[in-house]
Amino acid sequence: MVKLDIEGAEPRAWQGMQDFVRRHRPVLLFEFSPELLRVTGHIEPAAFLDKIVDAGYALYLLSMMAKRVIFLRAGTKYCWRRSVLDACISIWQLCQPKL
């Protein structure tokens, strides 16, 4: 498992760990903050999620308040666009490699 909480710099870390991800297919856990991704990571949040899905990962949101895990259907890349990104300040994202 790889845990990332680097205040919006997750896209840069993702870019640098591509060989590791391809070789080891780790489960990923990272804080997902759309605003920090835009300001620090210089990427639109949906574009960052698309890169993870394109690498063969299924996406889940960990909702601490609702005490549940929400699966974002990996086959439908745009299902998170409005409902999640527009309302989200910061949430934990779990990314599991598809088998």
C-alpha cells in the first residue's frame, strides 16, 4: 500500500512512481482535495482521476462521516465529475488495482 498526503502534489508523485506502480500494482490511499490539485498540482481533479483509472485502478471514496466506502465505477470515468468534484473540499480516495 502507498499512502500519499502531500497537499495537492499527488500528480507529481504519481508521475514519478509509474515504474513502481506498473511493477507492484499497490493499493493507493491519498487525500483528494480538488482545490489543492488545481493550485499546487496544476491539474484539473477529474483529469488526475482519469490518469489513475487509465492505469487500471478502481476508485473508491472513503466517507468518514457516513462511515462507508463509496465505489466510483471505474468503467464510467466521468461519474464523479459533478457529484463529487463540485461538492468536495477534501476526502480520502482509495485506489485498488483491477484484477
